[in-house]
Amino acid sequence: MTHILEISSLRKAYADGFEALKGVDLQINEGEILALLGPNGAGKTTLISTACGITTATSGTVRVGGFDTVENFRQARSIIGLVPQEINLEPFEKVINTVKFSRGLFGKPSNPALIEKILRQLSLWDKRNNQIRELSGGMKRRVLIAKALSHEPRVLFLDEPTAGVDVELRRDMWEIVAELKRDGVTIILTTHYIEEAEAIADRVGVIASGEILLVEDKEKLMARMGKKELEVQLSAPITEVPENLMSDALRLSADGSALIYTYDTKGERTGITQLLADVAAAGLVLRDVVTRQSSLEDIFVDLVHEGEAS
Ligand SMILES: Nc1ncnc2c1ncn2[C@@H]1O[C@H](COP(=O)(O)OP(=O)(O)O)[C@@H](O)[C@H]1O
Ligand SMILES: [Mg+2]
């Protein structure tokens, strides 16, 4: 399979010598949504700016649609749309002109129908004649997306599109991203909100201290790394775990009405059969059993902590 974006051995040391990227390899499939998850300072913005060719790499290569972002800068850049983390708009310009000019900068012929479609898609059509300074923060963020889409990019980078926005706008943003995917746009977004990756990504990459810790299909990641909990609900509460059941994997719920057993979904043996036999041997009567899957959040926290400890 050909990749729309191929990042190989990418390193970036800033002028002060700080190494923000320590050899990043990343391949992106056409049409997918990749969420790059990482704490503040992980190197997400550096990675995106370098991938777009607006920050110079110290070494390594980036190819977009087959074009090297240094050797074939113009061709590579024409395929890329970038929604930056910081709002950088001309306050006195009208919304519609901001978006039109952006298309012009890429040397594309004017296309009023396309500009209208983009502005409508982002719920900006009614505001098209407003000056940027009259817009709310959320609306400005939509203008940034409209600008990035104005030259019909095949790959769209969104750098923390929902940082500091309210819950409603975040959901709108997710809807916009899903719609762009339906249009065939490949999307790479950075976020430090795990729920965002969980909600919209096809694949999740985790970055910390300039290194990609993993990139994996979201569903597989959750299944592979996830731990499950089995809650054994009792017909009558107990005050302590019976002696024959004592184990690190087992605890009593706060109200004593259930035993909570944590097990690994990738383990060959879950230990559930033995557990249930031991529960019966202890003379406890079951009311019900319930299982729960741990979230991407638990997985992420574990990973980043492992990275810090090593
Ligand atoms: N121009 C710069 N000069 C020196 N260090 C920088 C510069 N820009 C970013 N950094 C450092 O590089 C690291 C990664 O930054 P950044 O890519 O912005 O991370 P993120 O977007 O994940 O929060 C941080 O430690 C940051 O302080
Ligand atoms: Mg950043």
C-alpha cells in the first residue's frame, strides 16, 4: 500500500540544541484519521510543522503524496492543509476574503462555489462579511480550518483543534472532521485529550519526549492494552475479602456488595473459572457478574508513565 505521508528518521534539534524530535518514523494511509496523542511539550507541534515543511528538519525526510517536502516543497505544500495551534488571522479582514486570499496564495484559480461550500460546511456562511475581530474564538478556529481547506488539500493537519474550546464546539469540530474524512481527506490531528482520540481516530499514535511510543489501530490498541474488570455482585454484602480469595487482582467494592477482579485481556488464562470456583467455595452467593473494559485513558497514562520511568 502506498502511504500519503511518509516520515522517516525525522530529527529536529532547535537552535539552543534541544532535541524536540528524536528520530520519528510514521506512515499515514490515505483517507484515515490519525490522532497524535501526547502531553504538552511532547513534540506534536514540532512534528506537524516539520512535516509541513515550515520548520526545517535537522535530518530525516518527509514525503507527501510522493513529494519530498524539501526538494519538492511547492508540490508537497499544495497537497497539505495546516490548521495551526495559534490563531494567526488579520483582524480587520472579512471572513470570505481571508479564505479566498488563502486559496490565491497557493496559485489556485478563484472558485466562488467551492469557497461557499467550505464556509457553509463550517457554519461560517452567515458570517462571511464579518471582520475577523468580530468573531468569537470558536468561530476564528473555524476560519482557520476554512483557510486550510481553501486550496483543496488531500492531507489536513489539525494542531490541537479543540484546545480550550467548549464542549459543544468540540463536538462540532469532531463532526467537521468526520465529514472531511467522508470527502476523502486524510487527517492528522494532535490532541492531549484522550477522549478526542477515542471518539474520532482510526489509528492512535502516542508521542512523548520527541519519540513515537506506538502507533496502532484504535480498536486493537484498546483490546490489546486494555485490562478488563469483572465485577462479581454478591447477594449480601461482606466486610472483607475471604481468605481463600486473597489476591492482588481482587478487591472489595466500597459498599462490600461486590468483588472486583482485574484481568488482562491478552493473557492466555484470565483466571475467571478459578475465581468463580473459589467464590463458591467461600460460601458466597452471586447476584450477577458484569465486565468492564478499561479506556484509552488508562492505557495512555500507563504508557507515558512507563516512558518516564525508563
Ligand atoms: N523554537 C524553539 N526553540 C527551542 N525549543 C523549542 C522551540 N519550540 C519548541 N521547543 C521545545 O520543544 C519541545 C516540543 O515542543 P512542541 O513541539 O511545541 O510540543 P507540543 O506541541 O507537543 O506541546 C518543548 O520542550 C518545547 O519547549
Ligand atoms: Mg503544540
